[in-house]
Amino acid sequence: MKSIISKRRRALCFAGVATGSLLLTPNVFAACSYQVSNNWDAGFTAAIRITNDTSSTINGWQVNWSYQTNAVTNAWNAQLSGNYSASNVGWNRSIAPGQSVEFGIQGVTNGGPVETPQVTGALCGTSNTSSSVSSSSSSLAPSSSSSSLAASSDSSVAPTATNIALAAVATTSYVSPWETLSAVNDNSNPSNSNDKSSGAYGNWNNPNSIQWVQYEWPQQQRLERAQIYWFDDNGGVLVPTTAYVEYWDGSSWIYAGEVPLTENAFNDLEFDEIETNRLRVSMLNTQQSTGILEWRVYGVATGNSSSSSSSSSSGNTGGPVPYRAVTTEFTRFDVNTSNALYMDTDRFRAYYGGNGLNGGQGNLANVSSSQIAFGLSHLEAAYECFVNEWGFRSTSLSANSDSGPYYKMNLYSTTTLNAGGAMGADAQYRLSFIEFRDNAINRPETAVHEFGHSLTYTDYTWVDQGRTGAWWETVANWVADTYNTDALCEDVRVRNGLQRDRDTIIDLEANIALSHLQIVSTRNYYQAWPFLTYLTKNPDQYPGLGRMAVPDLMSNHLRNNETPLHVLARLTAPVSAQRVLGRYWARMAYLDINHPKAQARYLSTRNNAGFRTRAYANLTALGSGRYRVKADRAPLYGGANITPLSVSSGTVNARVINLGNGLSDSNFTATLSIRNTQSGSVRYVDLVNGAANTAVANNEEVSLVVANTPNNLYLYNAFESTTSSPDAIGLQYEVELTGAAPMHL
């Protein structure tokens, strides 16, 4: 299958303009709905859902709606045009039978009421618009001269350029342990999609999730086309239902076109004037996992060198301002540098040796050079990931200056530290250092956790701000888990010859069983980091969030002793911080925060009887379908109850009643989180004004989530909170249910 994409077509796609007519299968309709999810004085947010009620896969969709006075100012997960039309983006164009896609909009009322318009379109059965439905796995293409589709099983046609995939370094989001990533660029010629004679790349068991494979070259390449032969074993690995290619432009990934989905053949995608050193194919099958037998890329080297890292304004990779060890300018302890053992890397100096020299709270520890080297290699990789790639402020910079000089960070392995590691800083030079107990530097989670503290310190806005105090540990553990699990840091580890696959550090007891505590408290502040992952992954596409959410929470602090939630409220305006908190907890019902390893851990743990009792026994039965929250489970400020329901009919009606807690601004956010047990997809139904009803299919499970989100954000310090502090007063509420009941009482 062959697909050609030109610059003109790409531009039109991004503008949401159709380049040709699309066919519509007659009498095949979807359910299209519009629901207001939040509103305030002059604005609103809403969600439009398209549910495929047919037996055929929808490949490409477009819907329309209009207002009397309201207007849309922003949209996410869709391409918006006109007043108003929305169409799919690359990754959500396919809707399998029984599945749904949802996109969000934000708007203003223009002085009128918040409207709930009818959603129309050919798929909705109300008007003929440019949408397509197909029962096959390959999509229909616009019949314009700028693109064409053709199947080809003959891979012997002479390319106009060489297969540069043979010289590329391949990386991936995940590969099954029994498969091999190197198979994708070994120049094999498969006879069919289940021909594993030369090996195969597969990502089982990751159904209904976007996985990717990436090529990287040491210099820029001018690309002409790509060929992909999909792996399909007729079992757990199938040809994707959606696949697309992106290229790196030096700062972000740019959409380059969709890959055809033909089985037992090479699928061609042709490019027009793309020059890059990184190319990525992302793939998803809504029912199973995906794989590749062979991926060829034809192009020519341009001769321009290209760095695999994009330097931030505050980073330095050994350029005109050299890194140097902090000795004369700043030595945290009275270390005799002429006799102490130390090891240098580009950005760190580690003192060790057990030679009786003072190294902090005790003598320098007798640690082997191999252990020091191992810890330093992970710290260098963490620096490259978070500073050079991510964009955090450099830990080699003093907080006194943005222009340098850049210093190596001092590290000390000592004998009597009361913890595995501790970050400290010099108040005059405003440079951080790290102490490790004995050989704790050899544990990457500990080393990178402390490095996370240094990232917070070098930004400096949270320093001496009491109400951010507990959040320092939250950020540090987010850095440690992100280093282990995020694809960006994984790429860096691979480039540095370190272990590719590392596990999550999520603590489900703290995150789920203690979900009723404050969003960050003295009982969960180390483990509350999934909230930061949610802000970073931003699955709900709220404004102001995304990859830079954590550094933005720090750099936008006003140094007026406000809490990070107050910063969050400014970042996401006009969407409230309360709305963000409520949806975070709704997603935590099934760990649906775009963290596959954390979700897998949750799904394997939740059936433990003891865990379920500790986590979900939130309510007491009052009779006649009425329930009241238990006193010791009443959610505190920013916390929530997650209550799985046993569904007894096809429709669930839920109502939550706020009983008050003595605070005038007491309020809550309630959601029904509904998970498809076959596909793993989750949908969310807001309890507007505390009430909602929804149909529930036989293959869906439901949880009621109630979060304590008062009308006003509290200025609270987790370390100073008392039982009478507003943040520590639980939300009292009752629940009325029909068609369902709590599983655990």
C-alpha cells in the first residue's frame, strides 16, 4: 500500500480543509453527543463524544455544531475549522465498533447562557459531511492529485535513494522480551505478515495503546519515502488500526503522514522535502498489540551534522563555558582535595574513599570506584534528559546567575547520613550538592531522586517557601519515576549504554488506599507524584499543561508563600484547578493517566482482597439505595474517594449530596469513571450539579469518584496542618444510587 504526502497536503490537513471528497457508507451512523463539562461567569468547557454504534470501523470523522451566542476559543484532540466543524487528528481517526472518541472545546458565552447544541454530521445521521466509514482496516483516501494509494507486495523496485534505515539507531517505547527491535532494520524481505524467520518487533501486551519505533541518524537526512511491513500473528499482535509517521524538526515532532494498513505487503509512505535526523512511526490497534517485521527508509545524507540533543537556554554540553569542579569557589565540606579520592564526569564530581577525611556528617565512605561510576552514569543521563532534552534549568548554574559559569555538582559518599541521600545547598553561592549514605549513589532511584531536588533548587522560586515544602519530595519522586519510565529518558539511557527498561516506583497503597488524604500531605508527599505525571501527560488537554507543567509550576511561583495549586490555577485558567483535581482523581480510578507501567501495576494489584478493602470501603449503607461516607474516609482537601460499583441494570443513576463540613465554601467534583474491560478504554461522565445517569454495557465496569474541591484554594502547609485546619476537614456527603451499589462497604 502506498501513500504520498506533499507539503501542500500537510498544510491543508492541519487547517482542517478536505482536499477531496470522501465516500460515506449509506445508513451507517454513530451516536454524537455534546456535554458541558464546566462553566463559569463568561466561559465554559465541553466535550463532544462520537460513539460507533455500527459493526464497521469508522476511519475518519467530521462533526458540526452551531451556537446562538457562544463561541469556541480553543479545542483539543480535534482539528477545528469554521463555525463550527471538527475532524479527527492522526491518532484518533479510527473508531472501532462499540468504541468512542471524545474531544474537548473551550469557549466564551458572549453574554448569553451556556448552550448545548445538537451535534450533526453524516456519521450522526443528520447531514452529509466529509466523513468515511469502512469495514476494512485500511482507510479511504481523498481523491485528489496530491495523494494516491496503491498496494504492492513487490519490494524489489529500485529506490531513488539508498535504504538509510540500515545505518539508523532504532529505539522504541516498548518491545516484548521475546521479540527483537533489531529486526526492523535488518533488510529482510518477509513473505507474509507472520514471517518471523528474520525476527520481528512486537509490543505485546499493550493493547489499545500508542507504541512507537524511532530511527535516529548522526547527521541530517533528506527523506524520500518509507516502507513498513506490518507484523501480524493472528493473535495478540495485529496490523494497526491507526499508524502515522512524524519527524523531528529540532524542537518538536511534526506529523508527516499516515501509513497504509495492508497486511502481507510493504506499505509505502512518500515524503516531500523532509530533512531530519529522527523519524518515528506510532501505531495502535484498538483490540490488540502491534508490531513490525521490516521498516525501510529511503533517503540521502545531506552532510549536515546533527546533535541528538536539543540544548536548552540554561543547559551546556561542553561549549564555550566549560564545566568545572567546585573547589575554590565553593566546597561544601572541608575535604582535603589533594588527598581525597574523587571521580569526575562532565557535570559531576564525586568524593569517596574511606580515607578518614571529613565528608559531611561523617567520614567519606569506602565505596568502590565501579559503584561511583555506575551512579555517575545515571546522573549524567538524568541531566541530559531533564536539562538538555526536557528544558529544566541547569543544575550546574548558580541560582544567582543565568549566564554562568557552569559548575560541576559536588557529590559526597559519607558514612553516617540518616537517609540514603540528601540534597543541600550553599546559601551564598546558591549551588546545590548531594550527600549519599555509603554506596547509595549506586541506586539510580536514590541518585535521581536527589537530583530532582537539585532541579527544584536551581529554579529557586520554591526556596524558603513553606507551603511548597512537602511538594519538594513529590517533585523529586516524579523525577525518579519519569527517569525510569518516560520514553524521552529511555532514549537518553540507550544512547548512554544504560539499561533501557526500568520499572515504575508507584505506591498504590499511598495513591489509591489513601486517596482520601490531602492531594499532598505528610502521609503521602513522597508518593503523590502521579498528580504531576497527569499534569505532564495532560490526557484531558487542559490549557497551560503538558511536558513543561512541572518546571512551570516552579518558575511561575510568585514567591509569596502560595501553594503549587495556586500556580496551577493561573496556568490552566480559565479551567479551574478544582476541575483539574476532579478529573485527575476520576482517571486514577483505573490509573488512566498515560502511564502504562503504573496502570499495569494497578490492574495486577486491584484484585487483592486486602487492598480492595483498604482502598474502596468508603461508604456506609443507609438503606433504599442511600449511602454516607465513613467519617475516617471523608476526603480531605484535594483528596478523593474511589468507589467501585456493582452494576445491576443497564442504566446507572448517581446523585451526590454535599452535607457540609462547617466550611462555607465546601464543594466537590464527582465523576462516573467507566472502563471497557475488553479494550481498556475509559470514559468519564461528570455529575453535573451532583447528578448523572448513563447507560452501561455488559463489558463495562464503573467507579464513582468524589473529590473534595472547595470553591476556594487553601493556603496550607502540609507540615503545619492540624486537625482543625481547613485542608484537614473531610467532605461529608451522601450518595443515592439506582442500578448499582458499592462493591465494598
